[in-house]
Amino acid sequence: MPGTRVRRRTAHRERRRAARRHALLAVASAVVAIGATAGLIDAGHQDGRDTARPEPTPPPVLQPLPAVPTPTAPAPSASTERPAPAPSPSRTTARPSAAPTPPPARPTAPAPAPRNRLFRHPHSQVLDWVRANPDDPRRPVIESRIAERPAAVWFAAHNPGEIAGQVRAVTRGAAAAGRTPVLVPYAIPDRDCGGASRGGAPDLAAYDAWIREFAQGLGAGAAIVILEPDAIALSDCLTAPERAARFASLARAGRTLRTANPRARVYFDGGHSGWHTPAKQAAALRAAGAATNGDGIFTNVANFHRTADETAYARRVLAALGGPAGLGAVIDTSRNGNGAPAAGEWCDPAGRALGQPPTTRTGESRIDAYLWVKLPGESDGCSGAAGSFTPEYAYALATG
């Protein structure tokens, strides 16, 4: 019967449509499952704020720096390369060799200021971006004005068993090139007072052990060590006993590093000209052993104050600190070309520019070097994730 045949054809079409719907649902479910799994795998590699992920061999590959913006006014509370900033580092499995026999104790007089060229690490976020974006119209400017400049190598992970090999890879690479590396140990407990770059070793005993391993990798060549940015200037958040314990640990760290390599110059945290008075900063530096266990101070790390202001400030701090006549200062000039922004603006502020290129020949008394400690283009956390390289920000600095 015609009506029966129509009903049969209609039922058959409905069954086919239902089968197709079930197949599409199955495919969609599979896609969702694959996407969720990929997300879990990717998340499993996110490891926080490592600055450098150097491999013992071949040369290390740097990770984003921790966000380390220091306050622009005497009331510290700040945030990092750094800053850490710092997406997904891979871990090296190499272990350092047994600790060598300690060399004789080094006299308290500072080592001669390094006069050979500064080391540019062959792997960094900006170099990775330049290599991956050959046709980007911003590439020539970013490459020539940022990527080709020597900059600091940060070590922000508390990674006992690995740190000696990571440092050794950098110092050997620098020695082979006849250049001086700038190394930043950044693992003091309670670093950044719980700000954007929080982290570090679980306690000071663990930190002391980590620094001893760090020192094993220093080698025998010239090196510059920027010891724990903000560890002194941003210590007001600690109780008096905690601050005293931290300062004692920093004094031990300076002594350990200088003993391990008498040609390494170790600089202690001097804050910057917009923060503490020279007298207050010098008193804290003295308590942390900077005059007896260091070679000088560093200022302006991850900040924007003009070089002239930092030079005058550093000299006043050194005068108040006392100590051997050879104590000097290094200044972070990576982003201070246009001076400091308005008070309170520290997170990738607009209108900033690159400062003097890194050099150990400043022509200024007691100023040992202008360095790029904070890597230009790595966000404080506003133009991109803290510590991630942001080409828009890098280009703005390079053309500011």
C-alpha cells in the first residue's frame, strides 16, 4: 500500500539520521578528550618562575626571568625576567661532580674589576623570538638593540643537585668566549615578600647549601655575581630576627662565592635612588656583610632611575658603607633611558626606553659596570605574563 511504503521510507530515513547524530557525538567527545589531555600535559610543564634553565652541555637555555620590580618610593611592597615570570622550564638531569677541595680563604680586599667583554648567552627568550620570527617587521630593531646585547643569566629555582652544573655551563661558555658572565642567584627564602616573584629555598639552611653548590660552578675566570636582588632593600617585611638571619646568610653566601673563585666579583643589593636613604641602605648592607664579604653593590635592578641619579646614589651608599677602597657599584641600565615613571608605576610602564648598553668601561669612579640585569622585553606582568617575552613591549623600549 502506498501509505505503508511512505511510512517505511520515513522510518528508514529517521534511523539513518539518528545513526549520523550518534557518530558525530562520538567524534566530538573524542576531540574534547584529546583537548583536555593536551591541556593537562601542557599544564604539567608549567613550573613557575625559573629564570635560567641551562643544561650542563650543551649551553643552557634560559627561561623567563622573575618579575623583580622594586618600589619607586620608600614604602616597599613590590612584585620579575622578573620576571618570573616564567613559563615552562625543562629540568636538567645532570648532577654536579663531587665538591672540590676548598681553596685558601680569600682576603677581604675586592678583586680587580673585570675589564674584558661581557658575555651574551646564546639562548634567551628574545633570541628565541628573533629566530622564530624572521619576517616580523619589528625583528631588525629588537635583534640589533636588545638580542645582540650581553645580559644577565638568572638562576631562580631552588634545585639542589642541578645548580652547580647549570652555573658551570654558563661560566665555561663565557670562558671559552673570553668574556665575563653576569650571574644572578635568586633563591633566598621569602624572596619578594610574597609578591609576584615569591619563591626560593624552603629555609636558610637549604639556601646555604644551594649557594655552596652554586659556587662549585663558578670556575676560575672573571665573573660578576648579582647576589639576590631585593634581598636587602626589600627586607622590611621580615621581623627583626628574620632579617638578622637573612643578613647572616647573605654574608655567608658572599664569603662562599668569593672563596670559590677569587676572580668573581660579588655585589650586594643596594636598592635604588628612589627607595631608601643612602644611610639606611648602607646600614643594612653593613649588617649583611657587604663591606667584608663582597666587592660592592648593585642598584636599579628591574627599575628605571636615570644612570646619573644612580651613580650619585651608589657613591653616597658606598661612602656610608665604608670598607675597602676597592668597593664599587654596578647599575642596571636595561630600561632607564627615559628615567623613572610616575610614582607607583612599576609594571611595564609606558614611555620607557633602553639605557646605556652593558659595559665594564663606564669612565666613572667607583662605578664598575653598566649591566642589563633585567632583560628588556620580559614583562613585569602587565604587557604579558610575568617574565614572558613580549615583542610589543620590547619594541617600545627599543624605540622609546
